Amino acid sequence: MDHFFSRRSFIKKSVMAGGAVALANSSLANVVMAKPNERVNLAAVGIGNRAAEILLEFHKTGLCNIVALCDVDMGAKHTEAILKKFPDVPRFHDFRQMFDKMGNQIDAVSVGVPDFSHFPITMMALDLGKHVYVEKPMARTYLEVELMMAKAKKNPKLATQMGNQGHSDANYFQFKAWKDAGIIKDVTQIVGHMNMPRRWHGWDVNIKSFPPAEKIPETLDWDLWQMQTLGHNYNKDFVNGQWRCWYDFGMGALGDWGAHILDTAHEFLELGLPTRMEAVRLDGHNSFFFPMSSTLKFSFPKRKRMPAVDIMWYDGLDNLPPIPAGYGISGLDPNIPPPSTGKLEPAKLNPGKIIYSKDLTFKGGSHGSTLSIIPEEKAKDLANKLPEVPQSPSNHFANFLKACKGQEKTRSSFDVAGPLSQIFCLGVIAQRLNTKFDFDPVKKEIVNDKFANALLVGPPPKKGWEQYYVV
């Protein structure tokens, strides 16, 4: 495939694709809620690597029956453990065949596949009236997230959940309680940082083409692995987690970690969508895979009585954010002397966030890690004013299954997780084009860059996959 569309051709095709889905319509199948005293019949699309961990977490709840296993690389080494764990469960290569043969036996679906392939599986499952748990981020393009939200909205009886599991842990309940009590208020800046090594660190940023074609493994259906995307030749650096490195398949460090770091601030500060995006710093920028380091700026307008907020995102080994006074020794401290060996160790900072408000500064980690007020002296002054934080009634997996039975509401439903995922889509566009642009959240368009705006839709789907873009 020719990776480099001409801008004019790409824009034209994207506009046509976007127009086609905007006018389409369909009806959902009837939804049958699992009864409170029954287990949810769960099908798993994706059963290796992270998907295997998800499936085992669901199984541990005791709230579901695993009724179908589906993977495009069934029989590969990374699927062996799940196949041994559930030897008598029916197996499928193709999710469409699974739904065709077992649709009436499935209540809910776990979607643990690469970012770009979340979309068609989720859309078909929702069309068939199945509850859906999908890994983060929801999809790879802004339009696909928009369609997934629209499809879910058509039938509110369907439970949807994005897999940012910290949204059911301590950070979620603490942030909400502190916001409601007025401890977190008047926030003007949030700094998100993720500075651990990524799979593409060490790759050649002077890349001129995709890696050469290799022999397709006998267990893998390579054409189906690509789903609705345009054709690529197989290479081992596209599969088994490597897909996250490439603009064509993944969402980089931002899509991988953003939902674990920024989710609670986004929801409880009611940030919605940004009005401006800027790639502030990109080291090792190229047209194929993500930069070695990225600093991105998201600008959000005033909301109700809350001030405008800037989110700064830092990733890359040598791209640490400024650290406020009183942060503590767990973070970067330039005053700490080098070790006794005389060698200066690389600075390290755990993934997390720093939240700046008018009167207070907070630091926090990722996933379910709770916030603390800094400096420590300020935290001690406020200790007796902090509200009691309730315990989580269920983890993220039990929360989804209980929602399938009508017992709880999912905490990261598509209406909550969708706009958050779309923020990451906008950030990736800025990374990919190494640019800045203005975004209109009402018209849902990038107003001053036609090529960037076309990337909201992306390339038209591969022939035979158009039906999933119908709402």
C-alpha cells in the first residue's frame, strides 16, 4: 500500500466517508438483561496478552460464564494459557462467525484487541444488543469514537465500559469527594507525565518506509487482523503489542496511559473537549511511528463557574515536566546529589499527574493511585478538613458485569469515556502532523487545518467493512 496519500486525495476521501456515515441509520436488536441471580454469558474477542489478563479478571469475579473465545491468532503461543484454562469453550477466528453461530447465547462481550480494531467488533456487538467492555482508548479515530457513543446512546439498556480500571478504584472516589467538598476547585493546569521506555525507543527515526514484508505465521489470519484498515504487509513489529507504536494502528504513549492518568480530572472537572491543540515539542518526529519524546498542550475553555484549564502532556525518557516545590523525594529533585559512584543516574518520575489550582497543588500517580496535597505542610493544615472517601463497591470488571444485570451503573461508560478518548485522538493528530490547530467542539471539526480535520475521519474503510460505520 502507498502510505502517503496526497493531502487533496485524502481530504476528499475522508469527507466522502464522513458524509456517508452521518446520514445512515439502523435499529438495535432487543436487549435481554441478565437476571440478578444469574451469571452473565461473556464472550471474549482477543484472548492473548492483555486480553488474557482481562478475561481472567472477569472470571475471578464469579459473576460470568465464559461462553466463547475468539482470536485472529488462535493457537499462537500467547493464546495457549487461556485455551488450557477454558478447554471446552467454543473457539472462533472471526468475531462475525462467533456472533452468527452463538449470538443468542451471548449477553456481553469483552474486546481486548489492538486500538484500531475495537471499532467494528464493538459496533456489531451493540447492534446485536450485547453489553460491551472495550479496552482503552475506545478507538483510534475521532469519528469511530463518535459512532460508538452514538450507537450506545440508541439503547441505554446496554452496559458499556472502557477498560481504564482505575476508574473503579480509590482515585475515582477520592477525586469525586474532594471535588464535591471544594478541596479541588479553580484548577487552571494539569500536567500528565509518562516517562517510561516505550517499544519504539531505539528505532530509527529516519525511517523512509514500513518494515519489509515477512512470512505470515501459520496460526494468524493476517487479513482479518487488519480488519477495516487499509492493507499492510505482515511484519512482526506490527503485532503483539507492537501495533501501539504506529500511527496507522495505535495511539502511542498518550492513548496507552492517558486514560489511566487524566480520567478522573477529565470527568469531575467536566472538561469536555479542548478548543486548541498544540505539539509543543516532538523529538524524533517521523511519518510512521510515535516520537521519542512528546510535549502536548490541550486548552479547555471555561465551564460554568470553573476557569479555563490547560493540560500539558509529557512523554519520553528525557522529557520530564517541571516539578513544583515540595513535590518530595519520590519525584525528580535536582538538589539530590549523584550516587557515590560519581555517575549521574537518569532522572526518573513515576507515571502520574500534577494538578495546579488557585490555592492548592496536588500530585498523583496513575490508575487508582490517590492524590496528595503538596507541600506536606499544606497537607497537614488541611488534614481535618478532608471529607471521608467511600470505598469502591466493586472493581472495574465486577462493575461492568453487575451493570449487565441492572445492579450498578458502569463508571466508565461510553458517554464518559468517549470524549476522553477523543481528546487522545486530537493529540495524536497534532503529534502525527507536528502542528497546532483550533477545534470546534460544537461543529466537531478542526477549523484551521483541512488535512488535520480529515484525520478526524481517517481513510475510508476497506471494502466489506463499510456496514460498521452505520448508526
